[in-house]
Amino acid sequence: MGALHRRLARLQVHVRSALWAFVMLLPAASSAHVVLEPIEIPATASRLAVKGPISAVAAAGDRIVGVGVRGHIVYSDDRGQTWVQARVPVSVDLVSVQFPTPMVGWATGHDGVVLKSIDGAKTWTLVLDGRRAAQLMADYYAAQQATGDARMSAALAEAQRFVKENGARPFLDVWFSGTDAGFIIGAWGVVLHTTDGGKTWTPWLHRVENPAGAHLYAIRAVGSQLWITGEQGLLLKMDSAGERFASSHAPEGASLFGVLGKPDFVLAYGLLGRAVVSRDGGKTWEQPSGLGSSSLTGGTVLADGRVILVDGRGGVWVSRDDGRSFAAWNAGALRPYTGVIDAGNNTLVLAGLGGVRALSSATP
């Protein structure tokens, strides 16, 4: 998994270990007390939420929304100058966010958490968690096994492993085309699809060309095409006619953490500065020049067409030629970045381990 995801996973382990250590020190008379897990505890209101690790940022109309550790979700209506903390029913680490409309948005995170907002990020509800996801996957593939399709048997075995893990897998990204239809992807190749705004979910493991069960890191639409990036260089494109994600056969290489682009090109980026660009829908690929060796962890396309990538060592990279070449931009205040978004009015909002930061995009 990516550097941030590994850090978040370790943080979650430390938090749980500390909780259990505290419980063990309680008197025996307290053993009947119920110990709540982070998925059952609302996020704590904190003035420092905006300064803690923020994993991802997204636009909800003119509003900017960021998600991070301990269930923190923050939003800004002035292009990142000031922030308000949202009300969130869980305190697990969150790693992705997307708003298909200004009011309806989604966030995902560890323990298979899927959150939904219908008021532009002010409040959130829990619509799915790992335990429920694992069981619905197991039930679905158990019923499909009678078809004799080998893909169903393999998917059932994976779903059963998910059940045995008590649903403790992170959902790493979310993408919706509108208020109803969307996908959740995550560790060990989990893919779930909904067409009713998250009321019901259908597993898609058997519809994804991922025989090794690689982690799936990002899902995004570029023009009319829907892409998934993943571990060990996995790069998939939606085949709408066949309702499946098929390999794009990108050059072999390191893991890809994200994907972006415009109707005339798609760019995937990831570990150790790796990036690949296609201008023919994934038939052929090229590598941009000028990028460093640090892992690329976030990116966006500005309204004026420039492509911005950020990395885990605080690097900011800009391309003015649709991803053919990049140049480093000295943005100052080096921080490990995990996300970036065009906030409008020549402003970027960057997210990372040091929180969120607003930056002028007029000069890069």
C-alpha cells in the first residue's frame, strides 16, 4: 500500500493497542463494561483537526472538503483560508472523498467505512462498514457458486477471508457519477457497486481483471472513461459493454496511486515518481520527463489545463504540455503531501500529514 496508507494503518494499530492497554489496567469489576471501537465512536471536535493529517481533498461545488485521521472531516468556503469541522459518526481514519454534486458526497476509510453526506459535508452518516460488506460479499458469491463459474468460486474464497478478518480492510477510494450510481474500491481487490445511492451494494470482484487480488488505490473518470489504479502497476479501464474492468496493459512498473487527465489524455502516477500517459485511450503509453524519484501521491488538472502532481516529500510538479514533461515548483514550506485540488481564483489547496494549506497557483 502507499506510504500514507501504511502510516495510517500503523497509527490505527497504535490507537487500538493503547485502548487495550488501558482496559487491561482497569479493576476486575470493570470487565463487564463495553469497550467501543473507533467505528462506534463519533469523531471528536478539535480545533487542531485541520492541522492533523488530511488524506484527501475534493470539491463540493465551491466548497473544499478534506478527510483525515480519527474521522476528521473539514470544509472551507473561502478557498482554504478558514475551515469548519463536520459532524462525523466514526473516529476511524478516512482516506478518500468525492462529491458528484455540491450537496451529495462520499468518504471511505479503514474498517470498510463508507460515509455519505447530503448537506454539502456538514454532517455525515455511516452507510456501510467492513463487517457488513464482507458478509454481503460472502452471501452474494455463495448464491452465485451454483453457476459453475470459476470466477465465482475464487470470489467466494476471497469474501470468506474478508469475513474471517471481521471486515478489517480499508476502502481506499470512491467514485460516483451522480447521486445514485458509484463504486467503492479497496485493499485486496475489493470492488462494490451501487445504483441506488448506497442502499444496496453488489460485489464486482468477478468483473475486475485482477487475478492476484492486488490492492486498488484509486478510481476516477477521465472524459467518458472510468479508470482504476492499483498495486504493482495495475491499471484498469471500464468496459461498459461488458460491464467489467479490463487491463489497459500499461508498461510494467511500480504501484500507481492515482489517475487524472482530460478527454484527450489520461495520466496515472504513483510509487517512486512513476507516471505513465496515454493519448489513445490506453492502447499505447509513454513516460513523462522531469519528475523526481519521490512517490507521487496526489494530482489535479487546473482550469487552465496545467497538470499538478504532489509527492510524499513535499514536492510540487507542474506540466504545461498535457503531461509530456514536468518541472519542479518551489512552493516553500515542504510537507509530505497526499492530495491537491484547484480551489478556483488561482488557488490550490494541498493536503498532507501537516494538514491543509492554501497556495496561489498564479506562478507555477
